[in-house]
Amino acid sequence: MNARDFVPPIAVAAARKLLGRKGKRQQYPSYAAALAECSDNAYENRDIVQVVLEKTKRLRAATLYPHVNATSAYLIVSLMQKTVSGSISVVDFGGACGYHYFLARGILPSKVTLRWTVVETPEMAKAANELTNDELSFSSDLSAAIARAERIDLLHTSGTLQCTDRPLGYLRTIVDSGAESILFNRLGLTKGDRNVVVIHESMLSWNGPGPLPEHFEDRAVRYPFVFPPEAEFYSILNERYDLAMTFEDESGMFAVPGESIIGRGLLANKRTSHAPGRAHFVRGVVG
């Protein structure tokens, strides 16, 4: 889950000035090289994990969700399409401490049963285990989570691929999962022919839903970002899935000098074995 799911644009702009980034980012030859420049275990930083956990626990206790942003709305709409069966199985890759599960559970009819598996880093998954219930579970292994699922109605990922060391490798695992539908929210891609590896710097308070808990001091945190090539992304996806919807979403990307980085969101449905591919990405349009 990317921090900007929950931060107003005006706050993002102010924090950028505070961080002194001014849109300039150094590129690195590999994820490992970028990670070496990030202190405190990057995504597995203990403060990040604890902030996200505490924020999610507070949201779990809420009885009303007064604001649902566009990213979450696309997920809820996608889930609504699945409610006819009465039971929905979701694998949420990069789902932090289950924010989107609790949001969906609060909005979807109670008669709809959810089977929701969040796949996260080992530290996040371990911390989030205290939120496990009859519908929600956590795993640190995407392949294992997929293998355990009897079926997957929706595989959801929001701003996660570019946070991994091998985005196209994880994409391959996702495409091979057999999920009926895949929803990519907050996707960042490069129009170039190689991975673009940079370091993303944000504020601790941006992580998780809601304000920073009182006993944490806000500070900058740094972690690697990898933007995979757009052409390779769609080449892998189009092997087994047809695009049902694409939408502009720049919240999972940022400017990198000398590179053409684009933001995108899309919903893809598994192609039946007898049906030819019918939707392909061409200049931002499904056609």
C-alpha cells in the first residue's frame, strides 16, 4: 500500500518542499544498489510497520468511512461485480495490515462472505497477524498464498509492483495465478526499455490510513522504487488476460529526469481458453 492513498495533494506538495526533493532523483543500476542507500530496513522499518498497524487498528474500530478515494473506489466497484456468488476470494498483494479488507467489509453487504489474503513483507505480515479473523489472513509469500487459495476471484495490487526488487517477476506470478480478475491500482511504468530504479522519499506519517499516532515523531523515510517497462508489462499481461478497463492514475509514479514515467490503473479479466485476445493497450486506450 502506497502512502499517497491517504494524503491530500496539498500535503504532498508541502512535504516535498520539506524533503527538498524538487523532483530530482538519482538513478541506480539495481534495486540492491538503491537499497544500500536506504537506512533502517526500508519497507521493513519497524516504525513504518507499527504506524501502519496502529492506524489500521483504529480504522477497524470505525463505524463509518466518510471518504473513499478513487483508488479504493475502483476496488469496491470491482468487488461489487463479484457479489452475485455470495462469496469473494481476494489475494491482496501489498495490502499492508488489511486496510482494504476492512474498508470492503464495512461497505459490502454482510451476507457476502470474504476470503481475503494479504501478501506483505515478512515484518508487516508478522505484525498484522493480530488482525487475523475468519475472513482475513496474512502471508509473506505470494506464490504460497496463491497455491492455498481454492480460487481467486480478484487479485488486487495497489502501488506494489514498483516497490519490489523484480516487478516483472511478480507480474508473471500474478498472471500465472489463474485469478478471474486482476486490478492494478496506482501502477507506475516507464516507456523505456529497461527498469528505472530510484529511491522514493516520503514522510512516516504518509504510511497507513489516517493521521500519525501521537507517540510517533514524523520523519523522512526512504525506500527503492522500480518502474518496469510498459511494453514488457503488457506483453506478459496480454498472454492470459484481456483488459476490461484502464484509467489514468498518477498517484503511483513521479517524475524522473530524462525518463518518461506514466501512471496507470487497469482491470483485467482472465481470457477463456477458446477466446482470442480482444483488448490491448494502445496509447492509453483500450481498443
